[in-house]
Amino acid sequence: MNPVISQPSFGAGGMTVSDWQTGVFDCCDNMGICLCGTFCPLCLGCQIASDMNECCLCGATVAMRTLYRTRYNIPGSIFNDFIYLACFPNCTLCQLKRDIEKRKVLNVL
């Protein structure tokens, strides 16, 4: 049996592979998001869900990160999404929000 090594992309084919706009630990890239993620991660999760037109309760989940990653064809796996959220939940939420904000500026979201 051959293992699946890539996940299907979201939406129409032909999207190019991109990457995260910032790293998980690049909190200094946007101190406002960093402070929100540190002191009010539930609020940040709701902002992320709102940006993605999802339920507020879904913002800080593996499913939300995986949906976002597949939507923008960002390499990774569900396992990596789980590990990042389990080990560095606030940093991972901040990375997702920073990426959303940068894609808004680029008019890619």
C-alpha cells in the first residue's frame, strides 16, 4: 500500500504552492497580534474564525489551521498542525492571524 504524501488542495486546481508568510515564532512581526494571542487567545481564535467565515468556536482548532493551509496550498500535514497547536498554541494562532493579515494586504484572501 502506498502512503498518501500530499493532501488535496482547496478550490480550483492550478494554485501554486505558497508558504506561511511568517514563522511560528515570529511574534515580533506584529506585536498587536502577539499581545492578543498571549493575553486573550480565545478572542484571537474568534477573529481568525471570523476572517475565514467560520464559527467562532472553530478558530483555535487543528481543522481551522488545516483548512487554511489547504486553501492556500501551504505545505504541511494534519499531524504537524496538531503538534504545533498542542505544543505552541498561542504562537500557532498568532502565525495564522499574521498570515491572514498579510494576505489581506496582498489582496489574496
